[in-house]
Amino acid sequence: MAKGYRQSTQRKGSVNTSTSGGDDTIIDIAEVKHQAENYYDKHKMLILGVLGGLALVLGGYIAYKYLYIEPQQKEALEQMYQAEMMFEKDSFDLALNNPGRRIFRI
């Protein structure tokens, strides 16, 4: 055995359902299911409202990102292209003082 390893006293496959007092706790799955259904029926509008709100926020974010920001980024890249070409050619004066005017025709 490795140092610091303590072998479990519980058998594999068994479930420990005892509490600290030694009482056995048995969970009735049907009762838990019934309680969950009752909770959903009682708070249905709140749950659906929260899920709908989350879907609306997520949809709004995706629309903002792909339908508003992305076209603006493409337009900005197109407008910066001319200045970048001038910087590459070491024409700093034209690149800085000639915004948007075409120097040569493409």
C-alpha cells in the first residue's frame, strides 16, 4: 500500500445512507419526483420567464456581435487599408494627413 492511503471500510456498490446518529435514511424517489413536479407547477411562469429572459439576452448578444459589430469591423478594416499601405511604403506624412483620400487608383 502507498503511504497515506487508507482503505475504505465500505463495500463497492453499496450506498451509505446512515446519518451521524446512526439512523438509516431512505429516500422515496416517487415522493421526490412528486415534489419536483409540484414545485414546477407552482412556479411555472417564473421558471419560463427566467428561461425566456436568458434566451432573449443571449439572442440579443449574438445579434449585436454578428449583425452590428462585425460589419463595423469590416468597414473599419477597409478604411484603414489605405493608411496601412502608406505606412508600409514609409509615406508617414501621407498616411497621417491624408485620411480617406485616394492617392493612387486601384
